[in-house]
Amino acid sequence: MPTLRTTSMGAALLAGVLFAAAAGAATLKIACSGIGQERQLCREAAEAWAARSGHGVEIVTPPNDASERLALYQQLLAAGSDRIDVLQVDVVWPGLLAAHLLDLKPYTRGAEAQHFAAFVANNTDRGRLVAMPWFANAGLLFYRQDLLRKYEQPVPTTWQALAVTARRVQDGERAAGNERMWGYVWQGRAYEGLSCNALEWVASHGGGAIVGADGRVGIRNPRAALALQTAAAWVGTISPTAVLNYAEEESRGVFQAGHAVFMRNWPYAWSLAQGEDSVIRGKVGVAMLPAGPAGSPAATLGGESLAVSRYSKHPAAAAELVLHMTSAAVQKDRALRGSFNPTLPALYHDPQVLQANPFMGELQDTFAGAVARPATVTGRRYNQVSHLFWNAAHDVLSGRAQADEALARLEATLRRLGRGGRWD
Ligand code: GLC
């Protein structure tokens, strides 16, 4: 097996053998990310498969930060490494990683037909099904019901109202002795998660989608600039300055400790907030993210799939593991215990799923209308595009650039990269 070039990335891979393979069987290495309950649920489902199939499974833990995870995968895959057999693949990665992933069609026995067609299309690269959908994500607004009630505030539907309410509750709670109270936490680190947050701000201000479906770049516009400026004004006022280095789990840490009124996060945060040991259990509501003055609410579409590396020595067994992990039974369990949104439409009619996760039914439109990042149109260049976008946003948030300058530079660079709309 090729050695890793950077030890820091290599060190990020922690592995432990869970279920030894029976003689003649394979031991499959599956990369499960560790956000919230992800690793535990992933391990349990993989172990169940191992016990049934007689194969072994080993859980590999890549970095939680989506951008670091991608860098690690790209490094391993470029080296043709068999260090990971089954990979957790972000909804924006199939185009980036397709060349290194196995076509699963010969193994699925048509199982993909049960999943949302848009997700399957997203995971199909030049006719090859390179990943099976596992769970869907969309950005949501989590809020403290008890605090809104105490201060007699409605759930905000505009960013402006959110800022006013956040400030009022933050000030009131601090005056009452909770010095650590903040108004709003979100993901402001320079990584893929910031691209998700910033796309929501821009799209909800009517500022477009970074790169349009036709490949054209129109991000330099006054609405997008207003969106970024609006978010920059939160930093140090209703959001801690440290938000500039927050990913999902850092923001959840603050919210779940009871130190924030509002949080932007993915659905997984729901079941943790409602957990038995949670200090905010029973005090949390979930709503659509707010809208800007000239826009309507926008949630970024996220989600994860499972893929098999082309360099796996056990492709058939690895594909079986993927089919098990993405099956209705496993997705239902993950929805009930981890509030992971299924990729199987049938499960959205399941009363148990809806009872455990009322927002899945109530916010159906949020999920159906979620805004996609321009991964399909920019194909192999998506990560460069996103990198430029999150850096531009980060520069504005941290006060290093004005929004219109940052967007002008971003647009010029994206236009060069996209050669007039011909990205591939
Ligand atoms: C979640 C989403 C993914 C997104 C990432 C950003 O993992 O599923 O689509 O890219 O968050 O941090």
C-alpha cells in the first residue's frame, strides 16, 4: 500500500478493527465521518452487516471538516491506495471523485430506483452510478423556543428580524447573569461549510447561485454584496468572533450548552438537542432559515452517499456493505435515532420517522426547494470554485475586504476559470 505523503493527514485516520473476518472473508475499511452521532450509527450498522455476512469491518475516521476530508480522499485515491474500501461521499463530490469510484450499477439490483431521483442523478457520472444516496441535508434554523417565549418574540422570517431578536435576547440574558449568551451561531470557518452558509445568505437575498446552471458567473451583484455585509455585521455583535473558525460541531457545542438563541445547522443537530442528557431538551424549535429584503428563504442542499473505491480489493463485498448501509431499514434507524433525513421518499410517510422528527414533514418545502451548489455545472473544478467562494466570504466576514471588492475579484477569477461558461 502506498504510504501517505503528509503525516498530518495520515494521523487523522484513526482505525480500529471491529469485527474480524472469518477465514476466507474480507475485512472492509469504511470511512464514517464523526459529526455528532455519525460514527456510532455508522459503526453499528456496519457491524450488523459484518455479523450477518461473515466479513470483517474496520471503521476509518477521516477528518470532520468536509474540505479536509476531501483532501485526504483525493490524496489516497490519487495514490491508488486500498486504505479505504467504502467512502462517505459528499453530495458535491461525485464529479470530483468519479474517476476513482466503482460503478455500482452491476451490484445494486435496481435498489437506486427507491431513492430520490435527483440524488441518483447527482451520483451518476457519465452513465456510471458512482455512489448510493445515504442521507439528505438542508440548512435549518434552530431556535430556543423557551427564550423566544420569554422575550415574546416570534420566530424570525427575515435576517433583519433575526438580528434584532438575537440582540434583544442576548442582551437580556447577559443582564440576567448568563454572560456567555450569544444570539446566533453558524459555520464561518474557511471551508466547504462556509460555502453552504454563504450560499444561503446570497440566495435568500436574491443574489444568485455563485455559478448559474448555464455555467455563467454573476456573483458580483448588489444583493450578494448586501448578503455578505449583513453576515459580516453579525460577527462580534450577535455571533462570537470565534464563529470565523466554527464548523458544524463548534456551533452545535455553543447552542447545545445553552449559550445561543439561534443556530444554523443540518438536521443531525435535532436528535442531539433532544437527547436525554441535553440541557436544551424540549426547548428547541426548527424553522426555515430567514430571507433577505428582496428574496425568499434558501437552504443549501447537502447530503452524503456511500461509494466504493476503485482500488478496493473486495469490490463485490464492499458494494454489498454499501447496499446494506443505504437500505430502508438502516436509513429508518438513522432517522429515528440520529435525525438523518432519509434519501428514500417512502420513509417520509413513515409515522415513526415523522413523530421523531416533526421538521421532516413540516419543512418538506425546505428540503424540496433546497439550493444546490454549482457542483454539476463546474464538474472537476467544483472544489476550486467553492474554495474561491468561501475565501471571498471569509475575507468579508473577518473585515479584510469590502463585499463589493471581494465579489468583484471572485467574479473575475471565476470567469477566467470557467472560460465563458465552458467549465469542463
Ligand atoms: C454536510 C453536508 C455536506 C456539506 C458539509 C459542509 O456534511 O452533508 O453536503 O458539504 O456539511 O460542511
